[in-house]
Amino acid sequence: MSKQIISTENISKRYIMGSEIIDALKSITISINKGEYVAFMGPSGSGKSTLMNIVGCLDTPTGGTYILNGKDVSNMSENELAEIRNKEIGFVFQTFNLLPRSTSLENVALPLIYAGISKSEREEKAMQALINVGLGDRAKHKPNELSGGQRQRVAIARALVNDPSIILADEPTGNLDTKTSYEIMELFDQLHRKGNTIIMVTHEDDIAHYAHRIVRLRDGLIESDLRNNNITNPKEEKAKLELRKASY
């Protein structure tokens, strides 16, 4: 039986802006098991980014309960949340969020500094993470010496270096061209096949269909939560065909 890694019960998020009250999330109950590959989708204002921020321990819910890997994180302090984030979650952002003056190796090693790991072990683990995403030969390159796809691979290596419970990807292909987007999604496929739990936020249907489960939000509520039954060789062939067409 799969181990439940995320469990929320009736979580809500309310923002008060002057005299205006915004209910970004109204009542979200969801569970995600270890090893799942889930996409959060929805139009602007649906609550998907708010839900991602709460799942990623970047924010806390106004009401309800959130259990992450057996720990109740609903009412944790900022410091406690920071510790949980560094230990449990690897983030991949649309804008890469790399330090411009640091090399690929230094960027990937950054979470290990916060974890208190020695310099030699940091470098060894960071190098292995870069090799795992196909960038072992770019360890000494800085972000401005890399393509967009390579920068996103560095960001993915950084997300993986701490062996997190979850990889959280926020619009991971948003700043990439079509060909590079499919290459990055193929990499996520490989990571998932190795047993990683992946949660992705995207507004693109073709990107969402790489996930094995699609949760659609609307007006702060879950509109649908469906298994993606189109995960077959034909889908992979279609992606490969589009990749080839995009490279012409």
C-alpha cells in the first residue's frame, strides 16, 4: 500500500486587503501518495498557486489541517516551515531562481549549506546531481553561460540534491521554447520513474498530460481530480514527434 505523503482536510486561505476579503481557497481536501505525479491546473484566480504555496510550506492555511509526511505543518512558525521546506521539498521555478554570480555546482550545493553538510560532501553530492540531469560538464559554468533549458536542469538538480520527499514544480516550462519544454518534461518523466513524488503547477494542457493525475481548481475549490489514462506509448510517441517537429 502506498504511503500517503500529503493530506489536507478542509484547508482554506483568506486574504484581507483593506475592506476586501478574498477567499483564495475555500475547502480543499486532497491526499497524495508517495511516488505520485500530480498536476494542479486552473484559470487565473482559481487558487492553484495558493494551494502550491501551502503544499510547499511557503504559506500556512487560514483554516483546516495539512499533514506533510506525517507532520502537522498547519500552524508551524516561519522557522519551523523553513526547516521543513529545506528537508522535505525541492522547488523548481519558472524563472529558475539561480544565483547569477555562482557556478552551476555552487547553485546546486546551496540547500546543502543550510543543511549543515561539509564542503567536500556538498560538492560531491552537487556534482552527482548535475550528472543525473546531464550537466556534469557544465559544473563550472555560471547561469549566463547556459541556455534556458540548461538553467532549468541546474534548478532541477538543486531541487533533487537534498533527496526531498516531494519535487514541487511551478510552471517549470513557462520560460522555455517548445522543444526545450518537452526535453525538460522527459527529464521529469525519468525522475518520476525513479520513484520521485512530483507536483506540478501548469496552465498548459500538453504539459499537464505528462502527469498521471490532474487536479483542476476553480474559484478556490477542486473542480475535478482525475487519473490521466492517456499515459501510454502513443502519448510518448506524440511527444517525441512534436519534439522532432519543433527542432526543424
